[in-house]
Amino acid sequence: MEKFLIEVPHGEDKSSCRQAIQVFLSSGSHFVTNAEWGCMDGDHKAWLMVETENKKEAMRILPAAYQQNAKIIKLHKFTRQDIEQSVMDLHADNLTT
């Protein structure tokens, strides 16, 4: 499973906020009903963190009306080993140039 951050914008007026929240809450999807919202701070978006097999599956979680403008970002947590390997790779590249 991969981890994705989904960002879903909606209109800035109260009606758009109300409608988006209503659609999300009535969707029945556990992920969607647990969205975090930025409306109270003037950022009219919802964010969800999901684990799915791929971006396509992550998109299917969203209500159809909000899929087109959604942004889906695959997340990766770097380990100390990843960082050490990157430094070693950089060092090796410098030796060959």
C-alpha cells in the first residue's frame, strides 16, 4: 500500500463550503468523512490522508463532483538509511566527474 495526501479545493462562498462538507459527510466513505478542512482559516480545501494501492484508487475515494480538481500526492518517508545512501551516491558521482 502507498500513502497519499489528497487536496480537494471548492468554492470560497459559504454555500460552496456547506455543499462540499455535506457531500463529504454523506459519502459513506470513512476516508472522506474524516477529511480536514481549511475553510475556517480562509483556505477552501479539504485534505485527506489515505493508504491505497495507487493514485487511481485514491481518486476513486472522492465524490465524483470533486475528483476533477483534486490533487493527489504520493508520500514517502525517508529513513536514515535512505539519506546515508543518497550522500554515498552523491560522493560516488563526484568521484567519477
